[in-house]
Amino acid sequence: MQTHRLRTFLSLTLLFACMPAFAQTQAPTPADNSSSESADGFCQGGPATVQDDAYHYKYWQGTPYDAAYTEWWYFNLYDDKQDLKAIFSYQVVDPGNIDGKGSAFVAAAAYQGNQIINTVDLFPLSAFSASYAAADASFGENKISVVGPDSYQITGASSNGRIRWNLHYERASDSWCAADHVNVAPATWEQMSWLLYMPSAQVSGTVTVDGNSYQVQSAGYHDHNWGEWNLSQVRWNWAQYSQPGFSFDLGDFIGNPNGRASVDIAGHRSVFAANQYKLVHTKFAYDTQNGIFYPVESVFTADNGEIQMFIKMNTTQSDPLPAFPGLIIYEQTSQFTGTVTSTKGGPPIDFEGNGFKEYTAYANSTQQLGH
């Protein structure tokens, strides 16, 4: 997946020898959410299990805000050798059909060379099912199948036939239980949970784009979000990069203090609270169709007292996806260049390669999901 690797495993060993407190440093619990406890026992008392990545609706059901419930499982891959990038998102909104508009959908996008193809297929709730024991889920003929704790199979096809996939995801790094009932909007009831079940993964299988089939052997990623919030009023920046022995992840809520980021190096994860990092968009482009300026270069800096990070993210492709009514998600493939330094000493770690990021913005006009 990446064009460069970490310098050497020895440099990792030297770094950790100088920083015993590095492993599993945790971001402070946000003050305005400190009294919230997870009704579903999400990642309580240990690492993530297959049940943590399963369906969660029944644990949130029964509040006055059930119509705002949403849940999705997201997957991506980045195949440098074939210049193929792809994302696959399986999502349900208002699964209890509280307001009569509950639905499920599967979004897929493929980036092949300079071409971008994206599709969104809507399904009635009767075509959706999901398990509370593991992340087994069906959206019509599109499926997530759990083979084992570290192994998933995802399959699907867009209704227009342009994208098909049959992919095996093998977890390559430890999960990160990133957010449990975190407030993401002004109202206290608007809360989200976020699990990075596969911060990095080895992906194999087939992706077919406009009749051209690609045998994939690449790196990938899978995460999972769920909760209740106003779907058109929460904006975020998100970024994800991985290579063997290293992963970086960012979930930043625009105008909200509950973002977080993390870096995992050789199985040691360090977490940054929102007040320990800064994300600055340094270059923008203009989307003439939606009337929006969106970032094409971003700089991330962080310091949690143990680890300091610098990352520059240069966008290579941007795909404006109409998401929830009034909201556009810019799904972006990006070049990541950065350095990780321990405050305890030791050699810095330089990295460079390709990953994904997202930027969300309000559309000038309300847009509905469509094919």
C-alpha cells in the first residue's frame, strides 16, 4: 500500500526503549460526557471483540431520539501496484422506522487512475439484517460475513453494475476503541461510538470496475460508527494511514472539542485528545458543482507529552459524495508524509505513503441520496 516503509524495526525498538510510558496512553474523557456510560458494554475491560463490531441498535433503542439512530461499517483498500483505491460503506438509518423513512444503503467508490466512480444503492429496511453477535450484516445481496475474530469477507455489487467486489480482510493490527458515547453536536443526546476494528488489514480478492477485474493483494482498513445525532449537522475531518507496523488515525469533529487521534507503532498505541493536536487546512480547491471550498493540503501536529507528530496530507483525488441531506463528504485519497518523535529521546520515525482522508461541508442546496 505504501511507497516507503519505516526506517527499520531496530529504530522502533530504540524508540520504545526511551519511552516506557508510551504504550496505551489514553486521551482524557471529555468533561461534558464523563457521566455517560455505554449501555452496550462497548470495549469494556479489554480489547475489542467480534461482538463489539456487531450491530448495536437494540442497546440504544427506546430513547426519544431513535429516529436519529444510524450505524455503518466502512472498508477501504489502497492498491499502489494497480493504482486502484476503493471504499465500501454499509449503513442503516432509523432501523426502527420511527418516522417512516428508515432505510439502508450501500455506497461504493473506485478510484482507478484518474477515473472516479461512485455509487449509492438504497434498500428498504426489509432488505436489511444484522447480527448482535458479530458484524454479519446483509443489505440485499451485499454482505459482511465474519469468518473469524481477525477475518472478514465483504461482497457486493452496485445496481448499475459498475462496481463489484468480493474481498477478504485480515486484521493486521490491534483494534482501537476510539469513542464510546461521545458527544458530537450541541445537544447532549447527540452521541457517537467509534470502533476501529481493523486500523490496518491485509486485503485479498477481486474488485471489478466497469467490467475490468482486479486481483487485489493490498493493505486496507475497516471501522464502525453508530449512535444518535442530527445527521445533517455533524461535520468532521477524518484521516487514516497504515503500513506494516504503523498506523495513524484521526477523528476530528469540526466545532466540537471531542475529537481524537492516535498512532500505533509496533503494537504500542498513543492517543491524542483534541486539545493535544492541531489540524490546519493550508490549501483549498473550489467545487463548482456544490459551491464549496474544500482542503487539498492539510497539516496535523500533535504532542501528548510522550509523543510528538507532524504530518502533511496532500490530496491526490477528491470525490464529493452527497451524504445526508445538506451535507457533502469529500472522500479523498492522499499522500501522507510525517515524522513521529518521542519526548524521551531516541531516533525519529519518518513515514511516507498513501492513505485516505475525509472533509465534510454543508451543501448550498439540500441533496438526497440517490443512485
